[in-house]
Amino acid sequence: MGRPDVDFNGRVAQPSRPPMNNAISTPSLDPSTILEENSETISMDPKTMSAVRAGNVNYLRDNYRYVTLAPRLVTVHGNTMLHLAASSGHASLVRYLVNECPSLLMKSNLMDEVALHVAARTGHLDVMLNLVDFIKEISVNVAKKIYFAKNKNQDTALHVALKEKHMLVASCLVSAEKDLSFVANSDGFSPLYLALEAGQADLVTAMCHQSSDLRSKVGGRSIIHAALKAKRKDILTALLRKDASLIDLRDEGRTCLSFGASIGYYEGICYLLDKNLDMVYLSDDDGLFPIHMAAKYGHVKILEEILKRCPEALELLDKHGRNILHVAARNGKLEPIKFILKIYKDKNKKKLINEQDVDGNTPLHLATQNWHPKVVSMLTWDSRVDVKKTNNKGFTALDVVEVNIDSNFIFHQRVTLFALTNGRTPSSSIPTTENRRIFMKLADGERYKDQVNTLLLVATLVATMTFTAGFTLPGGYNGSAPNLGMSVLTKKTAFQVFLVCDTLAMYSSIIAIVALIWGQLRDISLIRKAFLIALPFLGLALTSMSIAFMAGTYAAVSHVPLLGCFVLGIGVIFLLVSLLLLVPYACSYGHNQLFLQYLFYYPLFLMILAAGDNSNNND
């Protein structure tokens, strides 16, 4: 840093001081004085810093040498004395500094902020009024440089005031410079956009009055989109009355009708449709129409309004050849699908339900690809949905699962698979090479081996426990003739249930063990069959073991009715919970019997509720 002139005692040499009086001299309005640049800076000493922050004008008058050095005196953050005075709200000190050293107005700190930015951020209206009054006396070109100065985020002082919600300060700046409202920052947001987004109707009106041609003035993001985002119909109406062509503006490639449909602003959508119904048939830059956006984000009320006014919009396709059912299914939006399936019940709409996109995918395929079990279940239970339909690769929806499913069988994938099989969705006759690839995915190296070993361990534990329980019967054995060695509780129904279920669990676990041993051979043709056999039998073994424990415990304590009822109640509750978790895991593959389809519907329904919405990002 540069150093000021010093005397032989190491003190700063003091220049001549101005006359000491209360009147403030008229500032020099020479533009070269305001815009003068000094490359060298001096660190501001703590005492001066404290005095400025305290608003001590007398300290600076008594130490006038600091005022003459003001353009070069800065803090570690690059703030001048004017920055500090403005941030602290000392209007009289700001006025004194600007009059004595006008060039401070254009001095920026390390964030490229001038004093106007600081006053806007802190919201000190009296400071801002003093700065604006001084700037009014400067030549127009210099004043514009100050007003339009931008920080590192390309924000003007007006941007800063609006971001900090200091609306009086913002109004002051709007009145001072009419073009300041339309300057975009690095994010494309103009002050007018920010005011619209904040719902400041009075401020927006003041900004709009500054220009007779809004569309030519507006830069960056669309102000109509901002009004929609704020959900202010009054502002939206005022803007379009002033300039009806603003309705044609796009924001990031999206029309205002599409944007309104995406955020679910029903009143705004109705107003825009009243203004220009043809916007329904204008697509965004990504090929989506407003009706697709309503379906994508699940806004049924808007969907219904568009179709009521423009029924033929139902047939609109995006650039991928997808209708609204495709879009809703891909994004897992259940309500729009319910609405479409309910309203269009006639057979003529079967084409819409089974329509294929450019890849040959139906809505069922897309819901499956993106793991939305709720949507899959609804579609498979609708008789109009063709579950056998194949895409361009020859895949049915079930084939899509088998190709894309993770070898770890994550939760949404497992429930989606169960929903398809419960809806009797078939597999296609996939070519041998593709079939081999599917099976190899199931046999995914070490992960497959770990899965088989885990199932083997569980099956072995079940077999061991049920074998042990078979020889240590509840209630014990008779020790006297004529039933010597026979079970004491043989004639009790609960004991008989225990014995049957224990035996069933024992043999089911043995079958699962044998099937999984075959799976260890890594014969590609046996892998799928091993799981098809092992999983249902293991699920049956675990369920039977739970029932056996409940029945055996009840048989042993049934002479105490209250305790017996408690044991049964707890057992039933936890049995239902275990079934809820086991059924989708153990019964993922098909059953063509209608009886089983209805039987498994209820655990599937509970599993779908537990799964919730899959929040995949499909954008």
C-alpha cells in the first residue's frame, strides 16, 4: 500500500484546514473530481474507523487530513469512510463526506459495491435521500454511472434494496432514475421482476409508469412470469393492460401459460386463457404444451379447465410423441391419470390410454421405467390398458422391469414389479441374447453371491429352529400310561395349529435351501428358476414359523384367558406387519389366477402406501 507524506516525527503531515464554521461549502461538481482514480490505498486506522461508525463529524473536522485522504483510506474489506457512514445510517456524516470529497461516490469496495449499494442494503432511507439529492446536482452522464454501478453479482443498488425488502429505499431509487428498473443482473432478474415477484403492486406501478414501451425496456427474465409466480392477478392484469404483447414473452424457453400451469396458479391460467386461447397450442422450447405441464406437476384443476375450453388439446403430443397420460405416468402423478381414466370411459379413448411414443412406450411402460408403483397398479387394473403391448424393443412393461431392475432390488423397484405381476402383466418372447443379459444382471457377480448366501443363512436358521421346536413341544410330554411319551396338549386346537405350521415351516425352508444351492451353481438357466422357487417357499416358512410360535405360546398359557388373548393379539398384529413386508419380496413373480390377483391386491395396496411417491427427477 502507498503511504502519505510524514514529518520527521513519524506523524502524517497535515494539510491546511478549511475555515471552521457550521456551513457546508458547495461541493465541486467537476466530473473529473468525482471519477478520479487513485491506485494506492492506505489502511484506515481503528480510531478513525470507530469515529466514522459512530457518526462523529467533529472528529473528522478536527482531523481534516483524514478527509483529504478519504479516497485512499480503506478497511480490510475495501470500504471507504463513506461506505462505513452509509452502513451505519449517519446521514449528516454522509452529507459532510460527499460535500468534502465527491469522488467517494464512485469508490467501490472488494465486492465492487459503491456507497449507494451499502445504503440500499442497510435500508437507511435518510442516507439514500442525501446521496440521491447530491447525485441530482451532478451531470447526467456521471449520475448514470453511479446509479448503474454493479457489484460482483451484477446487482445495482435497486436490486440490492429489493432483495433486502427495503421498499421505501427502492421507491426512492426508482423516482431518481427511470431506467434503473429494467436492468438485468447476472441471473437475468431486473428490479421490475424482483418487485413483481415480491408482489409490490405500488412499486410495480411506479416502475411501469417510467416507460411507455415496456416490452422494449424489459431485459432478462419475463415480468409476466414473475407476476404469475407471485400469484398476483391484479399485477398481471395491470401489466397486460399497459402492454398486451407482454403475454408473448418466454422465460427460459417456457410460455407464460405453461409456467402458470406448472406452478398451479388457477386464477392466472383462467385469465390468460380469456386473453388468448390460442396459447394452449403453443409449445415450450422443450416441446411441452401447457396441458403437458399441468399433467407433469399434477394440477388437475388446470388440466380440467384447459380441456373444458379446448377438448382437442387432449391429443397434443410433445416432441417425444407423448400425450398427457405419458407425461403424468412418467412423473408419477396419480391424480391426472385418475381424472383422464374417469372422464374418458368410452372405448374410443382406448387409443389414448395405449398410445405409443416415438420409442414405442405406452404410459404403462413409462411409469414402470421410472418406478412409480401407484401409477402402475392403477393402469394394470384398468381393463382398457393393454398390458401385453410391446415397445420398439419388443418389451412389455414386465420386460422393462427385468431389464432395468437393480440386482439389489431396491424398494420402489420391488413394489413396482409386484404391481405388474399382480396385474397379470406378461413377459414377451425376448430373444435369447437379451434373455441372457437379463439373467446375467440378476447374477451380478459378488452382489448376487451375497444375496444367495443371505437367503441361505435365513432358510437354514428357520430349518434349525423349526426342527428344534418339533422335539421340544410346548406343554411337555406325559410321564405315565396309557399316553406315556405323548404330548400333553395333543387335543388342543392351538397345539395342532402349532404342529402343522412348524412342520410346514420346516419343509418349506428345506425346499428353499435346496433351490438356493442350485442357484450357487451359477448356471444362467437356473438362476431365475432358483429365485422363483426359493423366495415363495422362504416367505411361507417365515410366515408359518411366526404362526407356529403364536399358536404354541397360546396353547401353553390358554388356561389364563387374559394372557392368552394378549399373546394372540400381539401375534396377529406382528404377523400382519411381517406379511406386509414379506409378500412383495417373496411373491414378485406372476400368478395368472384371478383369485390370487385379488388376494394379493390388499398387501400390494398397503405396500404402495408405505412406498409413497418415488421422487426421481425426470426433467
